[in-house]
Amino acid sequence: MLDVTKLSAAYGQVTAIRDIDLAISEGGILAIIGANGAGKSTLLKTIAGQLPTKSGSIVFDGDDVSGLPAYERARRGIIMVPEGRRLFASLTVHENLQTALSAKRKGAWTLDAVYDLFPLVAERKDRRAGNLSGGEQQATAIARALVANPRLLLLDEVSLGLAPSIIGELYASLPIILEQGTAILLVEQDVSRALNVSDEVHCLLQGATSLAGKNIALSEISAAYFGTERDS
Ligand SMILES: Nc1ncnc2c1ncn2[C@@H]1O[C@H](COP(=O)(O)OP(=O)(O)OP(=O)(O)O)[C@@H](O)[C@H]1O
Ligand SMILES: [Mg+2]
């Protein structure tokens, strides 16, 4: 479904990701890990089209989308839940979900189906998004993304700073999303969680892939995560 080859992107003159290769098939889940500033959000933004591709390709459902604007990629089903969630604080939860209806693609995720998946969102549908806890906002942001019926869901820092009980609920929803054939590309700070939930993990270090694989042991990750010079 998604085939990223030698992808690079920059902020002005400063290259932030370099020669990234990754692929995800329908219903697959790949996790990106890496230290602060490694380029994880940049990679997601580049795939979503919020940042231009400097070189390399992003092939999605057979087409190179790397030159397409973000809204066109969203129309094809590349939907991102950004770091920090970006809900409309003064709108209710329900109104936030409704904002996604205009970009809705055909698929299983009706408003009712999304509320069934996240009872905690349903219970708060008339509350203003700005008054929710971080975890409730994260669930609402994922629910809003689902309403658009993504083919590829890009999730940045799903669990950062959230209460463990809510993290459990959010992660429990992922297999159900994958069952519908949606693929997930996930940025996760919690390395063991990333290893547990995903088919494949890629570790970024200073904008490049330092380790990638399907059965990586926790013990292999430290050098790839911090760089081998850390102790010197
Ligand atoms: N808008 C921007 N303008 C210029 N440089 C940026 C911008 N956003 C990020 N960068 C730089 O690009 C690099 C990668 O940043 P990015 O946000 O992708 O990292 P990250 O892995 O998501 O980090 P974090 O774990 O802190 O979210 C960093 O060096 C960062 O300082
Ligand atoms: Mg980030």
C-alpha cells in the first residue's frame, strides 16, 4: 500500500530526514521510534504532504504521491493525527468529529461505528474538546481521523504524557482499525510498546534509519536509538 524509497526532506537548508526506506501493506502496522529531534514527526509530515519531498518517492496504492498537495493525499486516504492533536478546542467532541465528514471517504467508519469503538468519546460527545483530558483528546483526535475512513493512518506520539488506563484503551482500538484494512504508521516514544504492537519497527537517529526489522530485541535498540558515541 505504501512504499517509501530514499525519502529526504528539509526545513530550508537543513535536511531533517535522509534516505528513508519503508513499506507497509494493507492492515499492517509499522512503528517509528527514536530520540527527540530524530526526525519522526518530519517523516510523518512528509508522507502526509505537509512538508515537501526533497528527494525520493512516496508510492501509495501504486501512484507516486510525493508531488501531490496534502489535501489530495488526504482525499486518497492518507490521514494524520498530529503531535499535540489539534482539535478545535471551542467545539464539542461531536462537532469535531463532524469536521471530518466533508473529507469522508467510503468505508466502515460511520460516526456510530467510531463511537462504538471509543465509548469514552461517545460519553463526552457534547463536551467542549478544550475541556477534555489529554487522553480523551487523543481518543477524540483518532476518532476524528477514522471518520474520514483512512487507508493509511499516521499517528504521532499516541501515548506521550497520557494516563496508563487511557493508553491501554487507545492501543486496544488499533487491532480493530487494522482489521478494516487500514494500515498504521505510528510514532511511539515507548520502545517496548512499539515492539509489542507493530509488525515492524524502524529506529531513526539524526534523520536516518539506524535499525529496522521485524523481530528486534529490546537489547539491540539502545545503540541505534542513542548512537554509539553516547558514552564517549
Ligand atoms: N518547523 C521546523 N523548522 C526547522 N527545523 C525543524 C522544524 N521542525 C523540526 N525541525 C528540526 O528537524 C529535526 C527533526 O525534528 P522532528 O520534529 O521530526 O523530530 P522528532 O523525532 O519528531 O522529535 P520529538 O520526539 O521531539 O517529537 C530536528 O532537528 C528539529 O529541530
Ligand atoms: Mg515529533
